[in-house]
Amino acid sequence: MTAAAASLSTAQSARRPSRVLGVVRLHLVDGWNYVFVPWLVTGAALLISIVIAIIIARASGGSAVGADGFTEGVQFSGAGQAMFWYLGVIAIQTINLALPFALGLSVTRREFLLGTGAVFLGISLINSALYTVLGGLEELTGGWWVGTRMFTSLMLHDVDPLGRFVFFTCLHLVVFTFGAAMASVFFRWKAMGTTITIIALAFLLVGLAALVTFTDGWAGIGDWLAGSGTVGIGLWTLPLTALCSLATWALLSRATPKG
Amino acid sequence: MNAVVEVTGLSKRFKDVVALDDVSLSLHENTIHGLLGRNGAGKTTLMQLLTGQDFPPHGTVRVFGQHPVENAAVLRRICFIKESQKYPENFTAGHVLRSASWFYEGWDQGFADQLVREFRLPLKREIKKLSRGQLSAVGVIVGLAARAPLTFFDEPYLGLDAVARQLFYDRLLEDYAEHPRTVVLSTHLIDEVANLLERVILIDQGRILIDDEAENARRAATTVAGRADAVDAFAAGREVLHRSGLGGLSAVTVRGQLSDQDRAAADAAGLDLSPVSLQDLVVRTTSGTDRKEVA
Amino acid sequence: MDEGKPIFVQIAEQIENDIISGALPEEGQVPSTNEFAAFHRINPATAGKGVNRLVDAGVLYKRRGIGMFVAEGARARLIEGRRERFQDEYLGPLLAEAAKLGIDRQQLITMLEKGKNA
């Protein structure tokens, strides 16, 4: 064994700070991305929902408020979505910029994916827990005292806290991994490859829709969706999450930072 | 001599361009190497392969005795500073330095702080708002303070002004003297770094032209000048790297060291012998012939 | 730093000059290799080569744990060596140049006399 290799193994046996942990810190060192802005977005969305509910209630002279205290018309509030779109963008940026940066710090792709995956999972769990708690508060205060729903809107109306937590977590994970997967396509195959992939995916979706139409399956799908319930739908996104994670790993394991 | 890097038969092509052509070399432990060559000669490709960022299709690469790709044990001892480094959105210079401190075991915060002061780097400013010089300074500071056993600088001083560059060379030498490590400087500014280098590797169009001690490389050629016919006579049978002429005079750069007899013969023929700087040697070895005839 | 001689040779000669001029006295300490390297802005290994050259020639010696020192009698030895080379390095070229320019022996002697008093 050469002297260089020998000194390398003695170095390995000494205790070293975890580099995967370093990757986690890397994502969080600038708190804005994963913590502040998403909640700023959520806070703003909530505020807007409240204001809209007030306006509707006033305008309708109170008649829009239903028996359960919640204003009609805001059951469909999509305000809760806002954060998810932002997190998707974050996932994309992570692959675009944080990955080449980490590679530049001599981090391996494996360490990066493990650390990033840990951050994704952690954020998903924490956010979902907070969303669940906020949903509970929403019910208790009768829609933030103005009858608006954000964390317990339409699909989540009848779901218990645990179900809501599971649903939110699944949603977080699929958004993160899908964003990461798409960004990995771009990282590996650049603009051309991404365009081709998007077109291929579009064809796939249209093809599936056509298949369902020709087999008169829409009713069946509708029944199945209703039957699964909100939580069930959430759980059905997990295979997609797994697929995206796998794709990300496969794409990046042979990717070179260019330029 | 310990070889921390051993490369044999390495070839790499991008579509129809041959980036590296059967490259074999070794990097010596605790030595400052100069990796010289023109743009597109293959320097960056080589460094990407040595640092595990790219994948070698042909040939072998051994860093610290192992394959570098996805090898954390090897990679944690390497620092690769390049001009085109991407940084996460909204990161400040301070964030970059902090991040680096988590991944390089030899990181010296005191040294980093000193360098930040000397290069006048605004730590709170976002990377995307830094001037070219400040951006280069970030890379240089990371490369120096990391004290990685194998450090590559891929033209990281392109944005630095002459004063900052000299500061970099001085700090590099000082720190290298106190904490020896293996350094590879890839550069165009050959004359500036010539005195820092112990070994010189010249790569041109994917092939290694020189891989030698700096001292030998420096003496690898001589310029012979004088009356054109005498010069031609002297140069006959020798490898000519470069020829230029003006009227009846001409100057020719010949490869190889001249013996005492050669020198005496040149003297007798009334020819002037002068040494060739490393920069000129590199330029003349990698470009073609240059004729300027004035009737 | 001129291009002609290897850098480590130039370093060695510079130290020799300092010894001859008395700037570096005998039995006195000489700057460390790293200090030379930093001062001249050259690689420490190169500076080390120059220093070692003088150690091999017996001009410098190492005191373990302390540093490099000028050997006793080094100055005298260096001067003697230089004197021996004076003929080849200075006189030879001078006479050749004089011959080229057609300056005869008498004119040379006159110039020398003048030069001494200048």
C-alpha cells in the first residue's frame, strides 16, 4: 500500500464530522429559503383569505355565513396552495445551484442527496404538523372569526387531524421530489433534454386520459377517488414521490457540473 | 517521492472533440505544480476528472491511491477552486466561507479572517452582487484557508487585480511553507507564477508536452540570434520551436540544452544566446511558426 | 531574477555575496529557507536547494533545532574561489571585447589607471 493510501485509512478511522449533516446545514444556513419565505407566503395567503371572507360576509349582509359558522364560497380557498408552489421552486433551485456548490466543496452526490432528502423530509413533517395545528385552530375559532377556511378547506373538511397531517406530508414530499426530478433532468440534459422530457410526459398524460376515456373509466376513477378519501389520495402520491426520488438519484449519479 | 495522483492512459472526448488524448502523469506530494496550456487545451477537463466531478471513460485515475469518483474518503481531502463556481441563491460571501468550514477538516478560521481583511471582502454582500475581483477573492480565500492536502486552483485569479494577485501568491507561498501540501495552479499568467512552481505540466490539445521539474523546463530551450545564415547553420539538425526574422537577421528558439561546445561554436559564429522564459517556452511550444520578413 | 541561471543558483550566489560583503558574518545565523522563499517570492523547495548547495560546499552549516549558520572561514574560502574565477569570468571577456574594439595593451593600462582613481 502506498504511503498516501495508508495515511488515508488512518484518517478514515479518526472521528469526523458528518458531511451529510454539513449538507443539511448548507440548505438551512440562509434561513430564508426553507423557513422564512414559505411561512411568509402562507401568512400572506391567510391574511388575504381573511380579508376576502370579511368582504364577502359584509357584502352579503351575513347571509353567506352558513350554519356551521363558515362563510360559503371560501370553502374552496386555494390559499393553502401558495406555499407548495414556492417549495417546488426551492427544490428546483436546490438542484440548480446548491448541488454544483456542494460538488465544488468536494461533497459526493450521495452525501448531497442524503442531506437534501433529510431536509425535504424534515421540512415536510414540521410544516405538516404546523398546518395540522393551524387547522385545529381554524375549526376552534370558527374560521379565524370570519368564517374562512385555509387549512381545512374543501377536501380536508371532514378529515381528522392525523389524516390532515398525513395528507400534507405526502403533498410536501411529492412537490419537493417532483421539482427536484425536473431540475435533475435539466442538470443532466440541459434545455433540450428538459423540453423532450416535458413533451414526453405530456404525451403520456394525454395517452392515459385517452385510454380512460375509451374504456369509459372516468366514472370508475371518480368512484375510486371518492372512496379513497382525501388521505387515500395523499397516500397514492407516494409512489410518484418514490419514482421522482429514484429518477433524481439516477440522473445525478452520472451528471457533471458544466461550465 | 510520493505520488498523490497517478493517471495512466486517460482519454476523454466530448462529441467530436478530443479533450484528453492518452494522458499519463503523476502529481508529487507536497509540491506546487503549474498546469499550463492554452484555452481549450484540456486543463479544466483534466482537473474535473481528478476531482471526481467527471467520469473517466478510458484510462485510470488514482488519487491517494483510490478512484476519486463519489469517494468521500478521497474527496474530503481535495479542494477544487474554479472560476465558474455556482453559489446558492441569496448566499452571501460570509455564507460561502461558513459552508466551506464545515467540509474541509483543515479549515483555519483565523487564516480565513485575515485573508478576508486583506482582500477587503464584504462578507455581508450577496454573491451575485460582488464585483469580479471580489468573486475571485472568495474562491481564493476558500482554497487557501481550507488547507486541503490536494488543492487545485483553476485560474481563480482572473478577476483579481495585480495587487490582489501578488497578495494571493505571497499568502500561498507563506502558508505552503508552513503547511506543505500538493497544489496545482492552472494559469495563463505564467511569468507571474514561474518562481512559485516546482513542477511544470504543459498540456496542448489534450496531450502532455512537458511534465518536468520547473528548473529543467526553464532550461529546455535557448534562443539563438544573429545573422540569418549563421543562425540557420547552427540550427540545422536541431528541433526548432520558433523562428522569427527581420531582414537579414533571424532568431530561432531551439529545444534542448546547449553543451559547452555548442556555446563555444555559437560564440565563434558571432551568435547571441539567450535563455527562454517559461512563458515564452510555453507560448512557442504550443503555437506554430511566426515569420515576419521585411524585405 | 534573471533568466539565465537556475533560481536556486542565484539564491546561493546572493548569499555568497552577502557573506563576502560581511552582511552575513561568520558564525552568524542566516535567514531560514522559508524566509528566503517569502522574501524572494519563490518556492520554498527552490530556496532550500540553494541553501543546500552552500551546505554541501561547506559555506553554511545547520545547527539542529536552531537554524543555518555561516561556517567559520567561509568568507575567506569564498573570496579565494572567486579570485580563481576572476580571470575566466571577468578578465577573459574584457580582453576579448578590447581586442574586438582594437584597444591595445597600453590603452588598457591607461584606462585601468584612470578607473582606479575615479
